[in-house]
Amino acid sequence: MSKMKSNLHNSIKFIPKVAGIMILASLVLPNIFDITNHVKATSTQEAERAKLEAEYNALLKEIAEWENTLSTQKKESGSITGEINVLTSKIEKAKAEVKAKTIAINNISKDISQKNSTIVSLEEEIRREESSIAELLRKTNEYKDTTILHIILGDESLSEYYSDNDSYASIRVALKDSLDNLQNVKSKTEIEKKSLQEKQNAELDAKYELEQSKKQIELSESEKQKLLSISKNKESEYQKILSERQARAAQLRAALFSLRDTAAIPFGDALDYANLASKTTGVRPALVLAILEQESAYGANIGSCYLKDPVTGSGVGKNTGTPFANVMKPTRDVTPFLDITAKTGRDPYNTPVSCPIGGVGYGGAMGPSQFIPSTWKIFENRIAASVGAAVADPWIPYHAITATSMYLQDLGAGAQTYTAERNAACRYYSGRVCDTKSPPNTFYGNQVMAKAAAIQANIDIIEGI
């Protein structure tokens, strides 16, 4: 027994030292072996990045100069020559943007690669630390199994027993250090993963903007060639083109814009409302109108319901009379809904709201913006103040458009980047950023962004951009 205890004693004292040496070696030795190559590679990378950054900054300066030129030229346009100059400046500006975005994407891609490598290293360090902790815990349990009774009954002296206690204390200290280090590494890993997500979003934004700049070049080149084909002596031909554009813009403004659960309004009016809201929210009007268009399509496909029982929240389909059990969540939305309809002078049992989708969850969303009653109550004072009304009415287009713009602002769409807008759309739909997992919601964000691009093209025609 004495020999067994002596072996255990030595093993216990040896484990913390070995574990510490192994962990230290695993972290330090690779760096010693690779340090020369690493320094050389880092120096080359830094020089390359510095060169690209200088080129990128020069391109930003060029873009700003073209922007100033465009601003001056637009004020002086009104002739074929003037418009050709504007288009030429647009093309050159877009070309500079393409070059700048290409550099940005290249740098971001390198950052993403570096972040992935860092995360892999940190996760490997976590695995090593967890293995070390497991071994220390095993040795701690082995020591606990050797009770004081075994020691007293054996031939081990008390001095050896207290020496073993010192080893046990050393294990506990090593275990605490390992646990602290593990927590620290895990925190670093989470920070790196969050930074990686931000870089990936930045890359997606840059790629989207790159494609937009390329499309701008194609469109401007096409317009420029059309104008160049007109003789400079035939200003009447140019005036004819201007008249056609004005007629197209008027047609777009007058076109009816469908809204869910209320009458359609002219697109020009919807745009005016969205522009007014954008002045305070910073959300692109095209995105707001795309959300409303998406919800209108949902209404046409899924239909609307009427609340019939305020106790259970059940109701019926507006057009079919089909019974629905969960038209509105009674504990959350019925009371706010009754209050909203009373303030707006509507019959609560004959005012359309959304039906539950596929029998899952609840319906009850109201008007073009499709706010559930409890959410509308949160926004109603802000909406009323913004539109200058005593009562915010979810079925009045101006109020609904303002509400959508405000909500999208709260969801981060004011940043006006592709990922910010798409994530805001997904959160508008499901409460979460775009996610392909169950239940999927990315389709909604993608559809909204496609609609926003088409709507923006029409806005550009109307506003003569």
C-alpha cells in the first residue's frame, strides 16, 4: 500500500507540472518554429495592404470629385450636350466605384480568411484546455479516493500525508488556472466569431454595391449612345425624348399601388408618404414600399379574416366564412384591437385582419403595414405625432407607411446597406435576422430586396435620377 501511495503521490505532484509544460509547449513551440516565415509573410502582406489602401483612398477621392462634377452638371443640363456630359460623369464615377469595391472585397476576403484561421486556432486551444482540465479532474478524483483512513492505516508518515495535500492543492490551483484560461479563450472566440459575421456582412454589402455600379455603367452607356445617335442640330428630337420620359414618370406616379386590407392609392402618393417618413427615419422609401407590396401579395394569396369571438380570439375568413380558431391572440391582442377600432370608429367584428398562416400561431395583423394590435399600441403615439393626427389609424395609408418606416428604422434598416435592409425585412416578418434554418425566413428578405430594386428603378425615373 505504501508503494501504491508513493506512486500516487508522485503522479499527483507530477501531473500539474506536466500539464502546464505541455500546454505551454503547444502554444509556444509552433510560434518559435514558424516565426521567421511569419515575420516575412506579415511584412509582405502589410506592404501589399498599404498599397491597396492608398489606391482605395485615391479612388474615394476620385468618386467625390465626380460627385461634385455631377452636381454642377445636373444644374446646367437641359441640352443634348449637357446630358451627355452628365452621363459621362456617371459612367466614370461608377467605374471608380467598381475599382474601389473590388479592392474592398479583396481586403475583406483576406480579413475573413484570417478570422477563420484565428477561430480555428482558438477552438483548438479550447480543445487542448478542456483535455487538460479533464485530466486534472481525473487526478483530483483519484486523490480523493485515497482517504485519510488509508493513509493512517498504512505505513506512510504524516509528513508524507501533508506533502500529498500540498500536491492536491497544486492540482486545484492548476485546475482553476485552466478553467480561467478556458473561459478567456472562449470569450475571445465569441468576439472573433462576431467580428467574422460583421466582415461577412461587409463583403456581401460590397458585392451587392459592386453589381449595382456595374448596372449603372450599362444603363448610362446605353442612354449615352442613344443621345449620341441624335444629331446635335436636332434639339427637337431631344425634346421628344424628354417628353417621353416625363410621360413615363407621370404614368408611374399615377399607377395604383396595392395596399393590404384597404383601397389602393397612386404610387406617387405612396412615394410621397415614404419620402416624408424617410426624412426622420433614414429608411429608404423603396424598402418601405417593397415591404408593403410584399404584404399586399400575402393578403391576396392568403386572404383576410374577421374577429368574431373576443374571448377565444376565433373568427372567420373574410371572403369564405371559413372558421379559424386563432384569428387573434386573446390575452395579448384582443383588448388593444378593440381599443384601436373604437378610437378609429370601426366595427371590430367587420374590420379585416390577417388570418393565421397554415393553422400555426395567430393572425390579427392590421392594415397595409400588418402590425399586430399590441405592437401598434407601442408605436401609435410616435406615428400620430409624425403624421400630425390625433389618432394613429393602421388602415390609413399615410399612417401605415409611416409606421412601417419607423419599425424598419428600429430594426436597423436606416444603415441602408444590403445586409442591414435584408435583415430588417426578415425581422419584420419573423422577428429574427435572415436565417435558412427552421422555420426559414430568408426567402422573405430576398423577395423584399428584389421588389425594392424594381421599385427604386421606378423612383429614379420619377425623380429624374
